[in-house]
Amino acid sequence: MRASLLNLVTLREDPAEAEIASHRLLLRAGYLYKSGAGLYLYGPLLTRVLDRIKRIVADEISAAGGLEVTMPIMQEQALWERSGRWATYQASRTMLTVTDRNGQKFGLAPTAEEVVTDYAGSVVQSYKQLPVTFFQQHTKFRDEIRPRFGLMRVKEFIMMDAYSFHANDESLTRTYELMRIAYHRIFARMGLEAFAVEADAGAIGGSGSHEFMVAADVGEDTILFSSVSGYAANVERARGVMPAAKPWTCSELTQVYTPGSSSIEAVVAVLKVNHDLDIDASRVIKTLVYRVELQPFGAGPVGHIVAVLVRGDREVNEVKLLNAARRAFLQQEVLSVRKLRDDEPVSLPMGYVGPGPGMHLSYTIADESLKGVGPMVVGANKKDYHLIGFDLERDADPKVTRSLTWDDITTYHAGDGCPLSGEPLQERRGIEVGHVFKLGTKYSAAMKAEFMAEDGKRQPFVMGCYGIGSSRVAAAAVEQHHDADGITWPVSIAPFQCAVLPVGKPGDQAVDAAAKAIYDQLRAAGIDVVLDDRDLKPGPKFKDWDLIGVPYRIVCGRGVAEGVVELKHRAGGAVETVPLATAAERVNTLVREALTKLG
Ligand code: ATP
Ligand code: MG
């Protein structure tokens, strides 16, 4: 490829809207063009990078048994009604919908479980065809609340999504493991340092899931891990051991006057000053009032008011709470959970609500850390009063006791104990680049996608699903591979592997001829090479290729007269002087070695 035909347009200044390195550099180097809010045009260079990423992904998923297909992006509402997810996705407003001229509604694929389950139900008849995995790399749409950070979080993006179908759980576990290995190979081949963590399954659902994270300070996910036990989990789902509540003996339940103390800090302060009680927030039960939106079978959505209890020094984890609500309201589809708004009427003295007498709520979900914790302080369900010496298992309102569910609904932090080793957990940030789920029969049972089992009976498929954010991966790669001058792509996903720059004096035909010869040799050797034949001074040429991030650069300049050229390694900046005659061979060796090392 000749650079003069590439329409290279690079910016010298950082675009104001870009906060993180990948967004800034991809815009500056002309990879990306903002076409609308959260919408991007992928330029010629990015298209090359994405092709390389997609090729590696397809290679490894195929090697793990995947069959590549292409599914429609427009998905009929009726199909989503069959799985029961139309309502869930409408409630969370993550699905973009379109209506055709006949008034029929479609969702624009946020994911494709429904489409592929329906397909498998039709083309897979017998256990003899199992297991089978279908995958695609196609456009997905999600109406994100906050599209940001360039390719990281967009409304329209490219995802590799794979779906596996099995006769039983053992077969699913085997494929799940194969996929996890494939993922490790995929990210290693792209030069990305990625690691697997336990994850929440979100709206996709299922019984087990892992996310693949690329470590980066700008990552939107928080990971808790222990280097002692190897435990690693997304904070949305991480378990842990809380430090014990502050020691306190108080066997008698007493109502105390706590004026103007509707917050935890205020009640702790008032109890200290007015009642000489030396406790802290760990001895208070935080009672929050939530609204859980449900879709009972065969009826419209309804809302329940639910009391949510956590220790006073901790927060409610709303991802865990949604899962807990799904477990608590088994017979109904839980659409969403949210804290009650101030303007929503509820006959309770907000700020003084507690699980003791008079709470009048039919549902309570309490964090497991409150089990057997001993005496606590709770709101007395009366403005300006609290109860002290409250034992949840002994003193709860009978209505609360009847409906109480214990679950893990709180957020753990760095410093809490590791659930495996007890050692303090550590924290780091990560970019989620991939996700694997064990779905079980959630979709196949709902959609009646069945096969003939060995015993002649019809059974729903056991399923798994697997996603990689192919376009987000490009941004994550830039986060891990850049320096002050620009991007330092790993060879496997760079838009070009080598750039050849003639930088002779105007009209220096020897230099141009040397550059052209090396360029031709590299092309013949199968190297992805670009010849910078643009009529530019050396400085701007160097700057452009540093910014664009091509891994190897051959500069043909003054040395040509003595039969040498300069070979620069973009990452690390090493420079070699190599004979003109063997320069192409040297680059060829370097590229092959780098690719072999990546795997
Ligand atoms: P997130 O938590 O970041 O919103 P998710 O868990 O909802 O992502 P999945 O349903 O697991 O996403 O989708 C599979 C992969 O698709 C993710 O691991 C991620 O790499 C990518 N992805 C998801 N949403 C987006 C988006 N809005 N923009 C770019 N890539 C995305
Ligand atoms: Mg995910």
C-alpha cells in the first residue's frame, strides 16, 4: 500500500472531547470519526485493525468447534416474547426498536439468544448432532445511558457472539472450558494482558459466568482479587468477609429519642452525645425502601415495595439486589429494582424505618452479614426515634419475619477478607473485553427448542453463550499499548506491520529506489507494508507513523549512499542500522518472531 493513496489525515492537537488515551489517539491518528453521539465511522486504518482482530477471533472460536453464521440484526418482537425478554429489555430500555410499515415491532440485536435458539430448535433434531456451536461477528445495538470513551461504550458496536448447544451439563462444561481457553489464546495473540474473573450474568442470565478483563486504570469495572488464593471477581458479584461489627453488649430492646437523625452518621453521633453509647455505623442496620418491578405470568407489570437491609457501614449492591429479588420472587419475572423516589408515597417515616414493629412491608431482603450479628440500632418506624439492642432474628415484626429472605446484597471492598483465603482483597480496574455464560435451559425451555435425546425423549438444549467486544478490544489494546508519541500496536493487530520511509533530499532517486526495492521485497515476503511516498518532510512523516503506531519502520535516508538504512522498533524505540540488502529480510524475521511469540 502506498501512503499517498491512504488519505491519511492526522491531527496535531488532542481532540477536546476525548478523555482517555484510546479515544484521543484513535481520533488523532484518523482511525475513528465521530458520526453522531455514541456513533462512529471506522476509517480505513481502523477497518484494517478490526479485520485482524476479527480474523484472530474467528480462527480460535472455529478451532474450539464454532461454526460461523450471520444472523439478522432486526429481530421480531414475537421471538423475544417467546423467551419473555421483550418486557425485561423494554423495562431497562437497553433495546433500540424499530417499527416497519405494517406496524410490526423489531428489536435491533443487543444480543442474539432468541434468534439462535429458534434456529437450533429447527436445524438440530437429535443428540447425535450435539454439541454444536454457532458464532458470528456482527453489529450490536444497545441504547446505553452514557455512551463514552470512544469505542469503549457505544450504541452500535461489533461483537463476536457464540452460542453452544448440548445434550447435558457435562458437555456444556467441556465447551465452556474450551471457550475459556480459546479466549485466553485470542487475547494473548492480540498482545493483550487479559484475565478471567467471576462475573454477574446480568440480563443474559444463567448459572455461571466469567468476564475477561484487560487491566487498565481507565476501565469501568472494578475487580476484587487475592494474589494469595487466586480469587478474582467483578465487584458486582464479588463475595468477601466483612470485618466484624464493633463489639457491643446490649440485651434489652429500648426505644430512644434521636431527633433529626435520619442518616446513619447522625444517629451514631446522637447516640454518643445523648445516650453515651460508644458504637459506630457497623452497629446500625441501614433500612432502605426499594421498588421491585415484576411481570407476573400472564399479567401486566406490578410493583412491590421491599425493605432492603444492610449493615450501616456498607452499601447495597444493586446488581446483587436484582439477582436476590429474582431468587425471592421465583414465580414472577423481576424486571427491575430501584430505590423509592422521594415523591413516591409510602406510609413510613423515611429515615426512621426499621425491621422492628410497625414496618408494614410485605417483603424484606437482608444481607447475610446481618445474620447472628448481635444487638443493633434500627429505625423505630416513628419520626425521631430509634430502637437500640435490636436483634433481627428475635425482635423483627412478625410480618418481616414471615417474608424475610437472606441473601448476599452488599458491595465488598479492598481490605475485606478474601472468601477463599481470608487474606485482604485487593482492587484494580479493568475493561471488560469478553464474557462467557452457562445458560442452562433458560432459553431453550422457554422457547421450546428441543432435541431427541438418546432415550428417545424430547429435551430442551443445555446452552452456553460467549461474547467478545471486538471493537472494544481495539480500544483496550490502545490503552495497553501507547506512549507519548502515539499508539504502539502489537504486530498481530497493527494496520500495517512495517512502514518504509524514503526521506532523501528532493529528487534523490537512489533513496527512492532503495525504499521501493525494500517495499517490493517486503510485499513479496507477505509482510503488510506501507510505502510513505508522500511529498512531505521527514519530521511530519516520522510523527505520523509514530502516532499511527506501525510496529517497524525503515528509514531510507543519507545512509543509502553507504548501503545502509535505519530500522526503528516503534514499541521501546530501539534503532538498528542494517544493510540495505538485508533490511527486508531483517523485518521479515522480526515480524515472524513477534507473531510466533504472541502465539
Ligand atoms: P458492560 O458491562 O460493559 O456494559 P455487558 O456485560 O453488558 O457490558 P455483554 O452482554 O457481556 O456486555 O457483551 C459482550 C461483550 O460486548 C462485552 O464483554 C463487551 O466487550 C462488549 N460490549 C458490551 N456493550 C458494549 C458497548 N456498549 N460498546 C462496546 N462494546 C460493548
Ligand atoms: Mg458482560
